[in-house]
Amino acid sequence: MDEFVTTEINSYLIFKIGGEEYAASAGKVQRILELQSITKIPKAQVYMKGVINLMGQVLPVIDARLKMGLEEKEPDNNTCIIVLEIKKLGKVVETGIIVDSVQSVVEIQKEEIKGPPSLGVEVNADFIHGLVEQDNKFIMLLDVDNVFSADEVISLSEASQIELEELPETKD
């Protein structure tokens, strides 16, 4: 009798923020958009760039560089918005994150994933699901649902409730 060995394989979208590569589960990625005009929200967190109209829905957009404590960068032809589905506190919020570039989609076997690093008490690494080594460098696998605190998810949810009156529509 033949025995089948099953290996769990997950697809991840690899993208760059600063000089580092990160990955998000492809199941959390709704779409990738070209960078476009963003309507600012008064008194928002510095990393909250504003909102865009995505097919009739208000989409909050954050700058991943600023969220991760990096310097803001002038956008170029590779800069884009990744639309992610975030689940927290029973809420599901679609959020756009501005990244420096999208690299590829890769299949990563569960066995290849190393545990998240222990970075000490002063660094919050709850949003890192694990690490995978490819081409002699590490790619951080993000736990998309934990990138934002509960309060931040509530703010993102509130931002998505803004009226669409003045937002130009973005098509898929």
C-alpha cells in the first residue's frame, strides 16, 4: 500500500519596505494597486496617509515605512499599495499599505519557516509570524492580523466609514 506524505505549502507575497523583504500570506492580499492620489484625514496618525475610493468603498491607506519607524521615501515607479484583509476583535477591515515594491509570490513549506526572533521587551515582534531564509537572507513573514493594535484597527474601520463624496473612484 502506498503512503502519501502531505506537505503544507503556503503562498506568500514578497514585498520590500526599506532595504528589507517582508511577506504576507497571499490569502490576506486582496489586490495590488498603483500608487495614486490619497485624500488626507485630519489629525490622523503620521503613518495614516489617508483614504482612497476603491470601487465605491473607502479604503484607508497607511505608509508601511512610517508604521515600521523608517523614514518616509519619495515614491517611484515601483511604489504601490497592497490591499490587505485584517481581522481583529471580530472586525474585518480592508486596508491599503504603501510599500516600496512588490517582488514576487512564492510557495513556502511550513517546515521552512523558523520561529519569530526574540527581540527583547523593548521591541514588539508580535506581528512577525516567522522567518524564512532564501538566497542567504531572511524574509520576515508578517502576521497581518497583528500588525495593528486593536485601537488602530478601530481607527482604520472608522476611516473606512468616511463618506465618498470627494474621493475619486479607483477601478480594479
